[in-house]
Amino acid sequence: MKRKKLYIAILLLAGVLTSCKVGKSYVRPDLHLPDSLERSQDSVSFGDQDWRDIYADATLRSLIERALDHNKDMLIAAARVKEMAAQKRISTAALLPIVEIIDNNVFCIIAPVIS
């Protein structure tokens, strides 16, 4: 037990003594950054363009179109995204108040309990 404590003390001492030393001649480099990080250039990105505008070859377009139509993984992923969106709407609806008609003209509003 004493040996274990001695090893831990040696490791901690070595870590403390060596971790704080960056270097004797360390000088922080000068950074030449622009005043504003926003670019004043055009904000149109290559990723914003439709793929049909990029590829002009009709054969390539038809192959890509067939691959997109028959890609089962992408269709499953799209269905899962729609399912998750529906689940989010359902879970969000639980936070809304419930309005019930008890009699012909009497309404009962029940606020949800958030715990």
C-alpha cells in the first residue's frame, strides 16, 4: 500500500514539474487576422446548386436519376426522417393544453403537467 502511494506521489510530482513548462524562449506569434470574419464576397456556394445544373450529360443525368429513385437506403432514411418528424410533433403536442367539451357549452382546459 505504501509502495502504491509512493508511485502515485512520484507520478504526480513528475506531472506537476513537467506540465507547466512551455519553453524558455516561447514567444506568442503575431496573428494577422481581418477586422471582420465575415466575407464580403458572393455567398453562393457550389453545394447550393442543384445537381442537374452541374452535370450536363444526359446519360449521366439519367443514371443519377435512376440511382436516386431506386436507392433503398436513401428511401429508408427519408422514411425515418419523416417518422422522426412525426414523433417530434406527437411529443410536442403533449405539452399543449387539452380542451375537452364536458357539456354542450362548458369547456374544460387542462394544462399539462411538466415535471
